[in-house]
Amino acid sequence: MIWRTSRRVFTLGEHGVLMGILNVTPDSFSDGGSFGSVEKAVEHGLRLAAEGAEIIDVGGESTRPGAATVPADEELRRVIPVIKSLASKTGVALSIDTSKASVARAAMEAGAEIINDVTALTGDPAMAEVAADSKAGVVLMHMRGTPCTMQLDTGYSDVVREVHAYLRSRLAVAIEAGIPGENLAVDPGIGFGKTPEQNLQLIASLGELAVGGRPVLLGASRKSFLGIIGVGKEPAERDAATAALTAMGWSLGARIFRVHDVRGNATALRTAEAVSQAAR
């Protein structure tokens, strides 16, 4: 299995990839305000790369439950200087976490090569064209509504089947828009419009969500459902549980892991890979 971006190819059959989270926002649920200056953000991004991240995902708009939309000019002000600086200082892949085409376009020009869109190209009618033209790697995520409204709609008759169907439909739309299939990855949207029980059901069924043979991204790092099931009241207390999900997620079929604590998750992922290879 490969995942192609505008600048490289990730081979994901026997090797998982860690995507380090770099939020340059004042209000993200875990680290909002921690990296508000360009200098601090770049320093943290370089630390993520040194600890084993092969992708750094830069986001300038919080997508926590209830989060308000940020104007595009403010999002650009937050992310573009960070992406430009990181592109000049590290060779790891840079991802832009946005649903705005103008932000994605500017980020790609600044040195990003992946678009991580929580709306799966539905939030901005121009996003598919930007992704196709730039040859970006693209992550298509499942979410109902918007971050502001998503937790108001968690009724599913079969959450795994419905998320699978949605991702399959968005994959088809993306390919029809001119984005090569090899450039696409899918994300079930853990924590985005789901109950804790539904999140666990999706994680247990990761192998069923690899629609079209595309790699699955698991983004469960420090999320509130972990606190609800009793493994950490505060976000930073959930890193061990996140690492456990990374190891389990690998065995269940996920191949890209979006995490805050890269060092701990790298240990978990490399261990899971070694056990998997020894069992063959």
C-alpha cells in the first residue's frame, strides 16, 4: 500500500507513519495557546520530527467540539510563517489541517504537501480543485455537521457501516474531481460527532474502513472519550492510552497515526510492527 503526496511516496504495508500534531491556535482542546509564536511553533515542530514524526500537521483553526470558525486571513496569519520556516529547516512532510481552499493553496505554495480536511472536501467547493492541481496527499475525514454542531448529531443505526459508506462516497467524489486514488487516505473521525461507545466501535473496526484499499488514519490522541472511559481526566494524562491505541490500531489495520506525544507513540508503533513481522 502506498500513499503519494506532491513530494514523496509513503510505503505503508509494513511501516506505519506518525503524524505529529502542531496546533498554532489559542483554543485547541489539548495544547491551545502553547505554540502561539512562530518561534515556539517551529521549535515544537522540529522536536516532533526529531522524536520520529514523518509528517507534521499544522493547524490554525481548532476543531474541538463547539469550536467557532476562524476567518481565512487569521488562519493564514497563524500557519503560513510556521510552514515556511519548517520547510526550510526539516525534510519531513508538512501537512495543513484546514477545510479552506485558500489556506490549503497558500500552504502548498509555502511547502506543505498534504491537505488534512476534516470536512472531506465538502467545506469549500474549491478545495478539490486545489488538491488536484497541487497533487497533494489528501486525508478525507468523516464528520457530521461542523465542529460547532457535530456532537448534537450522534444517532447512527450502525456507525461502522455508515462511516464506511460516507468515506467510500467521498473517495469516489475526490477521484472524480481529478485527485489520484494513490493520493488519498481516509479517517473515520474519532471524536467528531460520535459517542465514546461509537468511537470504540470504529477503532475496533479499523480494518473494515480501508475503503478502496486506501490507508486509514487514526486520530484518537488525547481525545475526551478516553477520559470518559476512565483513562485520564486531563488531555496530557491520556498519552499512555493513546500509545496503546496506536499499537492496537496498527494490528487492526490503521497505517497513519495523528498524535501529540510522538516519542511514546513511536515506541508503541515500532513494537507493534516488530511483533507483527515476527509472527509471519
